[in-house]
Amino acid sequence: MRVEQDGKTFEFRSFPKLVLSAALQPLTYSWSQKGAQSSQLDLDLQASPAKARYKTVTGEDDQRDFELPRDVVILDDNVLHHYQLIVYLYLRQGGGKQAFAAFVPQEALPGSLAVQDAGLETVELAKRKLTLRHLVFSTDLKHIDVWADDQGRVQRVYISDGQLDAVRKQ
């Protein structure tokens, strides 16, 4: 990934690993970033309370414990397959407006994730017009728009503050 900040370009790679139970409950989540600024997060959700260990870009260790329910969802803003998993859970539970207990690593605290169906929309992606289901994800700090096809496959993820606009390759 390339990020421009204050006229400088930074390159880094991230390596997420989410381990789920057969019931799709998160057991562990780890994430590391390699590049000009490296960091690492390890989250053990099998422990009670859950244990989060974060090595910051400055090399400091930040250790926190959280009370998280077993059915918590992990939504890492930078990992697109997390959106797909949540869309799957959302559709499996029947749609409408739903609330999930969530852990968003970028927010560094447990919170909640609301998912609401905003209806069908005609969207142009890769010069093709598609009718997609528009879902609105809301966390304590973010508003995220997700569009999925009639089979529930995520086609686009957009975070309005300019952090992300990702489109599935056709």
C-alpha cells in the first residue's frame, strides 16, 4: 500500500490473520505492518478477558485487556475480507437493521457496529452498471458504505473520509 502524507510517500505491507471457530466466532486476530513504520497487534479472544498486545510504530508495547462477548466481530478497516464476513453474518441473520458487538483495531477499544440496509442502487463499477444492495456500516468513529451483489459478494467498500475506496475486480 502507498500512502501520501504531508507530501511524502510511504510504502508498507500489512499481514492480517483472523482465526475463527466453526461457528465463525473469532479466536485470535493478529496483524503486522512492515515498511517505513512497522507495528504489530496480537489479540487473543479465547482468554477472558481478551488480551490485546500492540507494538507501536515507535517500538513501545501497549497491553490491554478487554471484556468481549464470544460473538464479537473484528472489523479491521484495512482488511477487505472482514467486510465480506460481516455481510455474510448480516445476511444470514435476515437483513434489516442489526447491531454487532465489535472490535475495530483502529479504534483500539471494543464498541459496536450497526449495519443497515439502504436499499438497492444502480452503481457504475468498471464501466458496468450493476444493481447492488447498499449497506451502511457505522462504528463509534466511522461511517462505511458497502455494496454487495445479489449473492452477497462485496463489490465496493467506501469510507467517506477518504481513507478507502475499494472496488472488486471484474
